[in-house]
Amino acid sequence: MTPVNHWRSRSNISPIIKQGRGCGVGTPSVCPLCPRKAHRRVFLHPTLATALHAHNASAYIAEPGASPAYFANVSASAWPLSGRPFLLFLAPQDEGGDASATAACITVLTPEFEATLARSLPVPASPAHGVSYITWADDADPYETALSVVPRTDADTDPNSRGAASDTVFVDGGIRRLRERKSREELEVLICANEVTVLNIRALRRQFHVGIHESESRRLLQHALADAGLKNGDGLVLFDENAAWHGSGKDRVLEPNDLVLVSDVTRSFYSNDSTPKKHPITLWNQVHEAQALAITAAHAATLTFAVDEAAHDFLNRRSLTQYFTHRLGDGIGLEGHESPYLRGGSNDIIKIGHTFSNEPGIYIEGEVNLRCALGL
């Protein structure tokens, strides 16, 4: 890891991108962090169409969100959700008698008065099929209009979609699992984003001082991540007891004995001018050891609950498990938290390409709250 001592202000953070810390080809988005490579967009709607064909599902239906962005570049940032439904339909088209010859036919259902804007979205499609657009007027039922595209009984619906989900069937969670396992290119993107975030947090630590507000610290983090090329970069910055509840609604001022928690590549630390207390440092060492045991337990074919159990069992032997009050980790990808999860009671099987956060913590209300995260 490159030392960060020479970074003194947020304007000096972005050069880490210029030092050759590339990430590979981004899927589905062009990665903004690597200037050394000519990136290409890779859209996976043929993969989705093949999965639908295997499910005997007539279509995939979704509002803008993470999965539609992954498969067809229809994200919530490109088309924010509103009271007027905007839906993506992706239907498999058998072009050769077997699943390998399945093409994706894409249809967009859009409010009539926004049709021109909808057609400007960069939705990818095969040259043979293109993208079809169906409009609905304000005095019409958009879901009845949707039924002209696909029957309600055999469509595979994104579970985050609103009205359409009540009229269709989500089959087996299979669509979400298509993006749970990351390709090598996707892993490179995640590694790069993680490294940039960690380096920025290390650099920002030198700007935190007794008397700074949580809100000011968070703005520093947002600016630093933006300067480094991370789009919509953000995270929590919480001081001392506020870290137990992901914030109290109050804008706490950093006190001399306060521990700082920065997420969501979570780190806990003291500022350079603070007066560290011994007990939190001892507890942090216990958390770090629990994290290391979880890393040892995590490998392909392991049940996810066993990784969570490794960390909890260690803290239980130290009489600390009652203060570790959340799951060990969650899947990492296009959403802040996504499946599969490292939690008790889960029988999901870890597979090659799965990515997780590994973030044990200790939260003793009124005394100390700390957490440390690593990616698996």
C-alpha cells in the first residue's frame, strides 16, 4: 500500500489515480478510475435472457435500479423513480432452439409525456431487435398497458419493483443471483474502488481534529472521493457514542477522547490531537482478531453462517459477543448492501466470485463503539 503521508488536503488526493492504480474493464459501467486503459461497456442482457429461457419465464420486469443498471443500463440515477411508473421489460427470444441462441428483446414502458426523454436513454439492444417503447397516458392504468407486453402469470419481476410485483411472480431469486458472482473484471473494479476509498480515509484522518463537526468531516470525505473519481461517493462519519446507532440526528463535535468511525469501508481511529483511551484500543485488537478468524473461515463451499459464527464465537469467548449486535457482513456490488449475507441462520453457499464485507464491531452504549471492515 502506498504511504499517504504526503497528502495534506483533498486537492492532493486525486493523484493516486494517476500513479497507475488501474482497475480493469468495468461491468456494466466504464470505470472512472483507470486512465491507462480504453474501457468498454459490457452489458449482460443476453445472460439474463438465457436465464429467463431456462426458467420458462416470459419476461423480466423492473423499475430503474441496480439490476436493471447491470443488465441494461437503466439506473435510478439515470431515471429517478416517481409516481409515474417507468418499466423495463426484457423478454427472451429463442433464435436457434437452445438456450445458447437466446436473444434479449427489450421494451420500455414510459409515461407518454416523457417518451422523448425515455428514448434518449442509452439502453443497449441487439441490432436485430432494437428497443421498443410503449407509452401510457395519465388517464390510463400503466400496469394494464404493461399486460400488452407480457402476461402477468409467468414474468420474473425484480423484487424492488413496486406495483408490477403484485401482479407477477418472482421466480426463485435467480435474477439477483446472476450478479452475485463477480467476473474478474468486476472484481478489479471493486478492488480499485476499495483501495481508493481506504487511501482517502487514511489521508483524511490527518485533517480531523478536536473541535471538528461530524457534518464537516463528512463533507471532506465526499469531496475527497469525488476528487478521486468515485461517482456519488459518500459515507458516514460518526464520533464516539453516535457510532452505536449510525448517528443520533445530532451533529457531534469531536472531543479529545472521542473515537472516530468512518464508513462504508469502515475504519475506527483517533485523530492526531486526541487523547486515546486504552480500553478502546484493547477492544479494537479483539475486533481485529475476530475479523482475521472470519477471513480464515471464508472459502468456497462454506455456508455463510459459518463465517459469521467464527467471528461471534471468538468474541463470545472474550465475553463480548453481546456487544456485537449485527451480522458480520453483506454482499458488495452495485448496492450498498446486497445478497448474499454473512449472518447467522443463513445457509447460502459461498461460491467463487462472491464478494463480502467483513466488519465485526463492538458497541457498548455510553462507553465505546468501534468497527473495522475488510473486503472478502
